[in-house]
Amino acid sequence: MSGAATVPARAQSGPWWIFRPAKTERDMAARPSDSLVVFAVMWGMAMMLSGASRTHILRGDMGLLLAVLNWSVIGAAALLVMNPRKTRILAILSGLMITQFVLRMPISSNNQNIAFYMNLAIFIAVCSEAIRNWRTKLDRDVPYEQLRVVARWLLAIMYFYGMFHKINTGFLDPQFSCATALYQPLTRPFGFAESLLGEYFAIAATFIIEGIAIVCLFWRRFFWVGLLVSLPFHYVIPISGYSYYMDFSSLVFALYMLSVPRDVASGLYSTGAWLVRRAPGLRAGTSAVIVLAVVWALAGAAVVGATALLFPGRGFALMWHSTWLLIWTLFGGVAMVFIIRAALLEQPYQVPAGGKAQSWWVYAIPAVLFMSGASPYLGLKTESSIAMFSNLHTEGGVSNHLLFPKPPYLFDYQSKVVKVLDTNNERLRERAQDPNFGLVEHDLALRLLGDPGMWVSYELNGQLHKRVTADTFTGHRPNWFERKVLDFKPIDWSRPKPCTH
Amino acid sequence: MHTQEPKGAMWKSVIISAVALLVLAAMIVVLFNLPIVTGNVPQ
């Protein structure tokens, strides 16, 4: 810890100091790069949640190497949370994440893709600085300033596509909108789940919140409004239980710690340092937080286990998701309160912008994410394009996007859509019962080439292909790069398009 | 060391209190939405 935190006298009077932020409690000796310490803690948490979501890999279903890598990610993430000043652990964690990601590509999860871009930036920033200062101590200010730019642009691009992809007939229809899918579980306990007005509100709120978030990322004076609007949004989404969103939300929280003004993150650092000094149970710093998390996780697991007795037959995946939901509700909530508090500490904010132009790679990484987000319209991949839960359809030369009834394809990967008629793959046969179900030919090729025993009868452009196997497949066979980079959703032709990933 | 109440602190307290209340509400809501209770397999 650098310097001594200045503690207001009233802070010693009880826990109410949390609700009374005062600029005077900021540790003026904190360095800008102390903010990197705050980010490291949150990034470690986010990577831990991400690792925990891949239970099938942790179990070894995808091989020993990936299992070992994923357990190493969780171990390195825990080590980082306990030692957030050790920037080298941050680099090792990002290296492990990059390796497991590349080995598993293509990956449809959008948050894992965004995490990949950020891990790439962390790895390059820390390693290049470590090489530059080989014989001396690593200067954390340099990677911190570089990562700030990357994080802000990743968030901005994420919000941009988060809105843009949703301008379609499916998302704007309350009966089918993914906004409704999240709105209903969140409001059911209050009796508002079936309110049409509430559903329209949820649809509008998605655009309004993401719009405010993107504007406030660049409007420095009102950065705190962006935090105030978007953090509760990201906090609440996982609580719907609709999907495993915790890793995504914690990733966004961490990226915000780089995007906010330097003083905010170092203000949060000051509060953390002060808490460590004052609270006997937190003397061990972030290690104590890990212990608290484990205790809470065990308590949560006990509650979930007891609940499972009331609902026999529920699988392990539901128990696992439920336990992490309880962990997120407490720790995400506490993190949100303290981040917003740190932002309010700095109000009114009038510090002029202090960033300087960075190396080309700092801008290149978000630029690639931007292209990736545009790919559904360009005829490239439809997964990992920040189009999750957006009701968007772009395949087969038609789109439900209000601005692109006919997508401006530059590539023809989405042009060829097959209708599966029969197959010996049980799961695929079940899905093909739906008359609105289709697959991009590239997707069919990947399924056939990945399973030599599989056959599929299908129709493509009015032509029947009977019992096609990997050997007899006559369509385009994706090369190594195409297999690694291009990933497609199964197609649903029903209109309005229902909510799927 | 400052003990004087800073100007404009009240609205900050209101905001933090509202966010803390949201967390409390979320703690209740999450119990209704636990997959172990609803049986809904996450998407």
C-alpha cells in the first residue's frame, strides 16, 4: 500500500460511513497505477467465474490438457486476487486464458471472446513492458494507460452492437423479445411479469441504458451517470437465471475499472486499503475476501443442496448454476455499491483528460472486435458477434434487421442454408423436427467432418442430398482458419424470431 | 483529517442507499429464480 489513507472522523462511528462518501477519504498518495491493482482483483474474479462456468471442461470431458489449463486458470485467478500487485501473475493468467481459448476455438460465447481480446491486450502490454525493463522493476503505469484505452473501446463496441443488432422485428416484439425473457423472471416475484407495459419498458430500457452507457464512456463529466445506469443493469441480468451471465457481468465490472477516470479506481483502492486497516477480519486483504467468498460459496452450496431435496431429479448443472448465482448476488452487489461509491467520491468531476496517444496495437485489438461484430451483415459468422440474445436473423440472404432487409454480404458463408430432413444424430434429428429449423452449409460441414460416423439427408437450393457423410460431402470443406474463426448459430426461420443465443 | 460534512453529500447518500436497496431486493428475487427452484436449464 502506498501512503496512508486519510480517514474521516465520522467513518469510525459505525458502518454508516458507506452511505456517506466524502472526497477527503481519498488516499492522495495513491498512484494512478494503483488502479491497476483494483482491476487485477476484479479481473481475477471475472476469470474465476468464467473458468467455473466451463464445468464440462473442468470434469475432463474435452481432454486432460484443457482440464489442466482450466484448473490452472482458476488457480492463477485466485492467486492474482490474493496478490493483485504482482502484475506478472496478471500476465500469466492472461496467457493461460489465451492458450485455452485458442485451443477451443471457435467459441460462440461472446463474453469469452471479449475476455480473449482483453487478455491479449494484457499479455502484450505487460510482456512488452517487462521486456523493456528487463533489468529493472516493471513500470505498471505504462500497461495501465494502454489497457485503459483497450477496455474503454471494448465496452463501447460491445454497447454499440448490443443496441444495433437489436434493431429488428423480433427484439421489438414483446411477445418474442429477449428483453421479455429477462424481464419476466426478474419481475415475477412482484407480480408484474405479464405486464405488456413492463415488457415494452424492458425493450426500451435496453436501448436507453446501453445508449447512456456508450455516451458516458466518452463524456468524462458524466462518466458516473454511465456507471449508475449500467452497473445495476449488468448486476441484475444474471439474477434472472435465464443464462449463466455472471462471468459476463463481472467482466464488464472489471473493464469499467479501467474505463473510469484514474482517480475513481484509485479512490476505490483507498477505500479497500482503509477497510483492510480498520476491519480485523480483513487484515489479510484480498486473501480475506477469497476466504469470505469460499465461506459464502459453501453456505450457498448448503442452501442449494437443501433446496435440491425439495426438488428431486434436478441435475448437477442446476445446482452449480444456483450456487454461483448466490455468490454473484452478494459479491457483485457489494462490488457495485463500492464502485458507484468511488465514482460519487469524485463528484463533481472536473479533471481534464490526461491520456496520450498509444501504440497502434492498442487500437487494433478493439478494431478487430468491431469487424467481428459486423460479421453477421457481411455474410461471415453469426456467433461471437455480440449478437447474443438479440433476436437477430441474417442468414439465407434475408434479415429481420430494420435497416438491412437484405444484408450486404461480402462473403457467401450464410447464403447456403440447408434444411435437415433426416440424420442418425439424435440431437440434430430432434431439432430438425421443427419446420423452421435450418443450418448454414458451413455448420453442417463442421458437424459432418467432426463425426465420421454421422450421416445427414438434407435439401439445399431445392436439391436433395441423401445420407451424406464426411466422405461424400460435396460442399465447401472449411480449412483450418475457417474452422477456427467462423461459427454459426442454428437458424430459426419463424417470424417474429424467438429469443435464442 | 476532515470532520465537516461536505457540500452536496446528501444526494450521494441517497444514490448509494438506493443501490444498496437494489442489492437487497436482488437477494430476494434470486431465490425465486434459482435454477434449482425453477428447473429451467440455462440457455
